[in-house]
Amino acid sequence: MHRGPLSGVSTGMLALFLLFLLVLPASAGQYTDSCGMVWTDTCIPFERNNETAYNEELAASWASIAANITEECPDFSTMSWTDAFAASSAYMAERYAFTEWRGIDWEELSLTYAPKIADAEKRDDSAAYYRALREFSAAIPDGHVMVLSRDDFGAKYADVGGGYGLAVGRLDSGKVIVTYVANGSAAEKAGVRFGDEVVAWNGRPIGEAINATPIIWAPIKPSTEEGAFLQRQRFLTRAPVGTAATVGLAGRPGPVTLTAADDGYDTLTRTSTFLGRQVNDVGAATLPELRAMVSNETVTYRTLPGGYAYIAVYEEAYGVYQPFRAAVKDAIARDVPGIVIDLRYNGGGDDNLASAYGGWFVNSTVFYEYGTFYDPGTGTFPILWEAWTQPRPDRYRGPVALLVSPYTLSSGEGLPMVFTRSGTGAIVSWYGTNGAFGMEDIGPKLPLGIVLLFPTGASLDENGTVQVDSNASLIGGIAPTVRVPIDEDTVARSMAGEDVQLSYAVAWLEEQAASGSAQASAAAPTQKAASGLFLPLAAVAIFAVYLGRR
């Protein structure tokens, strides 16, 4: 998750932050008026393995706007629901980094959702209030715009607690089929089988029905059209318990009528195979909670059949670099024929660390980003830093395959971006990454303990254009370079428990070995690195509760 480094900072904390600026070590990077701090090799601060020095150096990147960041996050929790929403909407309209890029009409959003908030308040309906906020968030196609709450007030179960005993999915051919039928369900008793073609839902053509499906309860909000479609087809077969639905199947004389029953979100669990396994993602309030269902390790490292190394990286936090480095160096020492890096559950963290990962695999210098952030003093989004990925002299030189998913979010999308930009390895997946690469900040506090999060900064490419974040046409993220086919065979295999995407990644590595392909050694840089001393960028540890990036 990308968070702005000074959100929620108290006066005392700010004073400590300013003290950091006075005691920066002599090794700090070069500061320029045009682009703030410059990091010419993002590996350096992590190779030093001195987090305190890293945090002190980071503070310098905010020097140009530090004097203007004097407030804590706004607290509207004592206002009425209606007033708090109005104040929050105005606050976001001022500071949201992608209003033009995504074509957001804040006035229209307010006119659409303010009446729903007012109606919920009039009826003292907490579930309706929370649902309206989720709808408001969902109307902004940005995975970084989130509504966080410890309680959903029963709204989620009321809306999607029932399942019809089947799931559907669209194949590459365009055909929509039944991808799962629950044992003993009404769907099974009605003769519905895996592979049946679904042509209609509740009397509407199936494509139209999927496109009309709300996805406000998607566990990780999609930012791209393909990510949104994936969630719509998952939630098509969810409804309030007791709701009837008609399913039109090809070759059947009439529709099958089913009734939604409480199944513990079974069909959502069964359709999470794009993550490589079946997990109850809807039961996780955040991506870190979802990741905890998979592993408690910071980095998972093991050897696959054929001798390939498998490294799963779940976030970009300072302490992750050393185990990641150790895993890569062990793979180098064992001369493995290829490496799979799994980023499918990676929710982000520190951009510099994502860039540093790339240094272990690229053959030439790669521009990573210009980072912008909202300056409340000027109402603008100045560039505060510049970062580059440099190849490590002791890097891995064999083939590397990255696994990604629509839950590969924020700085989790950084390594795939570096691979795409440098032509390194392959990105293997059914779907592209999330498409939310901005600098997330903690926003207003609302009544009932609800907090809004949204990006107040953007990542720009060398031309100063927004990169990775999806645009108004929902085009963004990092697309696979090896796209795994979605057909009856791959769907059936995944439903049977196979990690199909991993299988394709290994097959790609085997192809590289068979062809004798490997990364070239010590290629000359194709881009000139910016001048200046080395300086890292990461979350200030003393502000860890509030701060950090992605």
C-alpha cells in the first residue's frame, strides 16, 4: 500500500521529522529544485542494511513541502453523516492526484451519493450508510481509493451472502461457461454441470448481466476493465439469501430456476484461483489479511521440480530486502536454471524497494519514476524525488518469470514495470496487475469509525506522464507478456487444485533452457543515470502507523 509520508503527523512528530532534516548524514543524495531528491541506485540503501539512516535520508525528499504539512488527517467523525460526506468529498476533490487522468467528476459524485447518505442518516441505517460509501468508492476506479471499517454493519452479508451453488467464467473464446458446481447444491440437482454454456441470467443476455453486476464488495477493488470484469462475473452468482434467479443454458429448452442459499461465500472462494489457489478472499478486509491466509513469512523460498527457484514476495517493507537478497543469492550459488517470482498477493509498500528488486535481474540502467505529492501550501503536485534501477554486479543472469494478478497492487506493480521497461524475463498470468500505482494517503475520519484512503501523489515516467495507474478508459496496470489461456482445460485444472499459472511459468523457463536463452551479461546502460550521490526512498519508520508508500 502506498501512503503519504506525513499524513496524520502530530505537531510533536513533525518537529522530530524536521530534526531529521538537520541531522542528515553526509551520504544523503543530491537535492535539486527541479526534481527533489535523486536516487541513482535504489539498491544502495538496502545493501547498507541500516534502516535508521535510510529513514533519515528519506525525510530529505519532503524538504520542499515539509513546512506546509502541519495538519493531522481531518477528523469529521463528530459531524452528521451528511456533513461528513460533503466535507470528505471536498477534501478528496482538492487532493486526489488523478482527477483529470481518470476523468473524475466530483460534483456529479456528490450529487449521486449525498442523497443516499442523507437517506441512511434519516433512517439511522448504518448498513445503508456504509453501503453508500462503498458505492461512492467503487465509482472511482482506483484500487487505492478505499473505505476502511472494522464493521460492515451486516451490509455485505445482506447483499451477497447467498450463492446459487455455481460459478461462471468467460473463456478467451468469449463463451461463458459454468466453472464450478457445488456438491449437493440445487444447481447440481437441477443437472447443471461444469462446462455448460451460460447464455442468459434473469432473462438478460449473459454478457449484459455480468456487466451490470455491482462489485462494491470486491475484496480488492479493481482499477482496470479486465479486473472489473473478473469481479463482476464472480459476483453475478451472489445475491441476498432467498433470492430467486433464472439461468439460461445452451441446449436447454427453458431456464433453470435457483434460489440463493447461505454457502459461506463458497463460490467466491472457488473462483479465487487467479491467485494460484482457492482462498476466501472476501473474508479478508485488506490485502495483508488475505496474505496472512497464505503465509506468515516475509518471503517464501523453495525449490520447484526441475531445480527452479520459487520466491514469493508479499510486500515492499525494509525488512523484506535481506531475505529476498538471501534467496536470490542462494539461487545464484546453486546455479538454478531459472527463477519464478510470485507477486500475486503483493499489496505494495516502498517504491525504492520494488526498484531495488529489479537490480538483481536487469542488465542495464532503468528509469523507475518521478514521484509527486500534494503540497497543501501551493495546491499543486510537485515532483519530490527521482529514482533509478541499476543492475547489481552480482545479479542473477538466468531467465526469470514473474507471476502477477489483479491483486498485485501499487509498488507490487513496480518490479513488473521494470521488467516490461527493460525487456527482462517474462510476466506470466491470466490477468494484468491492478493498475493503482499512486501514492496513497490516509484521508478523513468519518462517523462510525470509518476512514477513507486515497492517493495524493502520482508516479510519473521520464516524460512526466502518469505511469501504470489506469486512465479514464480503465486501461492501465502491467499486462502479461505470457498470457495464460483461459479455456475449459485450464479452468478445470485450476478447479482441481493445480496452480496453472505457475505451471506455465515453469514451462516458459524450460523453453528458455531448451533454447539456451539467458540474460546477457553486463550490457551497457541504455539510459543515462541522473547525477548525484546515492539516496534511498522508503517509509519513515517512526511514522510507520501513518506513513510509508504504497
